[in-house]
Amino acid sequence: MPASPSTARAINDRLALRFLRDEGPLTAGQLKSLTGLSRPSVADLVDRLQESGLIRVVGEAGAQRRGPNARLYGLVADRAHLAALDVRTHSVSVVVTDLLGAVLAEAALPMDPRHAEGDPGPAVERAAALLERTVADAGATKLHSVGIGAPGLIDPHTGELRDSSGLPAWHRRLVAALQQRLTAAVRVENETNVAAVAEQREGAARDRDTFVLLWLGEGVGAALVLDGELRRGASGGAGEIGFLPVPGTGGLPSATGCDGGFHALAGSAAITALAARHGLVPGADGGPVPAGAVAVRTALATGADAFLDALAGRIALGAASVSAVLDPGCVVLGGETGRAGGADLAARVEARLGELSPLRTEVRAGLLGGAAVLRGALLTVRDAAQDELFGPARTTG
């Protein structure tokens, strides 16, 4: 059955909005070429979208040309505002942008480690107040959505952060508190998953639709991107590689702790202890950088090859297990430690991995480091907001 005229117009409008989102400002002539619509249909479409407040004239295609087709049309970026949060155990970072992702304000706040225990109320209030101040500083009067990247398991059925051992209670309380205080939609996603989104869109995995991000920061984790889709698992726990049983830990993980798992080899505290055993004294580093990342940076600066090889062997154990099960073809070393190690550590891990597995797996250094969480949370919430306001992506033919 052919689409009704109103349905056809809606499909065409969404298609044009998608091109304007992905390609940037376009002329009516360019929209005609991209959509395959007739000139009158494009003219009607442009009029409808302008009247709806979705697009506006943002310039001209060239000074030598005049007339309607020379006008450049772009999405109305201030139609809605977005916020993203990177929620760590000891800090919260916030960014507020317009609908197209232009940064309007950003801020960060350290959190007292004592908030990990006891009454979560003060920590929740500090984090919520930081978001509200940053939104006010940005002049964002149309806050549409808030995206949160946080450690822990996200229930795939409810979208809520689950109670996880070792994580402060204020993490879970924060999501509920923001949902109560704001009219904006609040979406939460695992920090490693959003980091993988950022590395695929803007970082080390831009040419890959199948890869695994191995997060190396204060703790460890993994994100699985298979055939272009982020895979969360039946319970939201895909990639909880800190619990992976591996040799060399002197024990086994349990349902309530990952101390005997891969975390005991590649977490920040474990890396720092390994550095000490190799006589490495890490230098100071500004900002909230995990001590393990500082140790790796110091090792590279001082040529501590024995330490770097030992660390690469540890990381390769986790990577080999992932490779044996998923055969992703590419592992990205993300997080602060992955970025600190750069191409040198990645090459060492790839060489050791080649000795452990017959499956060829490229190992790359993440390009975004810890910043990937905030960036990924923003990209995720921006996609959702644009889909809601402009319609989901559609294909022709």
C-alpha cells in the first residue's frame, strides 16, 4: 500500500533533517540531490521545517550566487540543550551543549572518598547542584536530556544503575535524584560502553565496526561493539572483565568482589604495585589521573622496558580471553592507562597476544583516555535527543 501524502511528507522531512544533521548546513539544491526529491517538493519541505522551527537560514553557499537555492539551511541548534556527566568514585564532570554538540559550559568537582560509605545524601546534593549550576552558567533554558556515564551494571530492562558491590551508594541515588529534580530525560549508561562509543566515533576505532574496548583506568572493564552494535548482554554485564579468572592473581574472583580476577592484574593499584617491584618511582601528575597511568607514563619516559613488558603480559591475558571468545580482530586499550601507554604499550600487548592466541588481533591505543566517558555520554544523549526531535535515521531505496 503506498504511503499517504502526510506520511510521505513526514518521511521526507525526517530524511532531510538527517542529512542536515550528518552533513551540516545545506542548500535546497543539495537537499534535492541527496533526497532525490523534486525541486517543488524540496521547496515545500524547507518551508514546513522553517515554520516548525526545526531549521533556519544560516548563510549563503557563495557570494557569486543569489536566490533561494544559494541559501544555506541548518538545524536550529538552540531548540534544545543537552548535558552529560562522567560520574566517578571520586569526581563528577559535567558538560552542557546545544543540540548540535557545541559546548556552552563545563565543570568538574572532586568528591570526598568518605561519601563512598554512610549517608549518600550530601554527595548526591553536591553532584546535582554542580549540574544545575553548569546548566545555569550555560544559559540553557531548554534542557532536553541528561546523559550519564557511570561505573556499574545497567539493567537492560529498566535502564537503571544496579546495586553493585564496591561502588558508592550515591551513584544510584544520583540518577533518581536528577529524575525527580529535572524535567529533562535522564539516561544512564555504563562508563566503558560510552567510552567505546566515543572511541568509535571520534577516536581510535573510527574505521572499525567490530572491536573491543579494554578499559584500563582506576579499574578495568570492556565494551563490545560487534557489527556496529554495542552489546550489553542479557543482564547488562557484558564486558565485566574485572571478574575474569586469569592466572597470576593468586586467587579467584567471587560474586561480591573481583580481587582475584583480571582487576588484580591490570587495575591501577595493581599496576602501581608492579611498578614498585621494578623499582619504578612514578613522578607527580596533575589532575585526577590514576596512579597506574602515571606509572606507565614514567616508565615510558625512563625506558623501564622490564616493567612495560611485564604489564603488557598481564594485559594480554585479558585480551587473549576476549579474543578467544569473540574474535573481534581489534582491541583498543582505553582509559587513562591505555592512553598513557600509547602506541608503545599497544605494540607490546599485541606481540604478547600473538604468542597466546592463533587469532590475529590488532591492538591499538585509545586516543581519548578518560575524557572518552564524558564525550561518549554526550554523543549518546545527543543521538537520542536528535532522534526524538527529528526522527530516527531512515534509508532510501
